[in-house]
Amino acid sequence: MADQYFAEQPTTPSSPTPARLDVRGLSLEVTTDSGVFARGRLDKGTRVLLEHAPEPSAGGDLLDLGCGWGPISLWLATIRPTSTVWAVDVNSRALDLVRANAEAAGLGNVHACRPDEVPEDVVFAGMWSNPPIRSGKAALHDLLVEWLPRVGGPSYLVVSKNLGSDSLARWLGDQGYSVSRVSSNAGFRVMEVRAGGV
């Protein structure tokens, strides 16, 4: 069976594949690989997020949770060169790709690391994420419960309508978050999530 993209150590043989990241004024040559989400392409959900989510309103630390080969991180790092972009993933091959892609693009403000390597005192100004829906509802909820409280500003999540975006929005509301829909495009919802009262 092929690895899931959220495996920590992919066992699928590495097969680096070039791709282009052309979105919202950003045009980069990148490298993708087997065992990492969206090999050889920018997936539709991430494209919808990058095309419709607001840009960061200020500097500070920015979070790309479940970064894959890095399209969100590369976009954030390009438009906010004075920010530190934390590209967080459990997949070691994905993190290697982010580092290589950021270096090739001349982006020295991307810090790719495992979740447990993010210092506990870092508070993020915002989060942009195409979260790992296929890891299962319980794992996804645990992930969001862990990371959303560390975001001082807005979080933007893209989720397929067919994979439960509306039920996730209701669950987030039940957890005390303010949730609004930024966009609905190509079967995906982009949600803005903020701490209650913010």
C-alpha cells in the first residue's frame, strides 16, 4: 500500500518530480516527490486557499500547518519577507522539500520543522493551512485543538465541501471559535477562524 502523505517516514521510494508554482503573482520552479501530498502539482484546495485567503496584515511569525512540499510557505515568505514562516509537517521528506524549495527561491525566512521542534513560546500572527483531512476526524480535531490556541490572529483553512468543511465549521464553533466563510470555489470552502470575541 502506498504511504499516506502524513506518514512520518515515507517508505515509498523517492522520485523527485519538478513542478511550477504559479499562483497569485508568484512563479517558482519547485521540486515535489512521492510520499508527499500533491506530487508534481499544486493541488486544487491549496490553489483555492492561496487565491482567496487574505494576505497577512502584518509581520511576525506565520504558520503553515501541514506544509507538504511548501506552496503556502513559499507564498507567505515571498509576500512577507520580514516574517518568519514556520512550515510544520510530520513528514520528513516534505520538510526536506520545503527547505530545498525555499533555498532555490532565495527565501531565507522559511523554517521547516516537525511539530515538536516549534518553541512553545512562539505565538503566530496568522495561520494558513490545507489541513490533513484524510488523517481522520479525530486526528484533525486533535491537531486543531493543539495549534489554533497558538495563533493570535486569523487562521485560514481550506477544506473540501465533500470532505466535511461544513461539519468542521460547526465543530470549530462549538469549541468557541468564530468561523466565517471567505470563499466557496471549485468544491472547496476557505474558512477564517478566530478566537471567540476577537
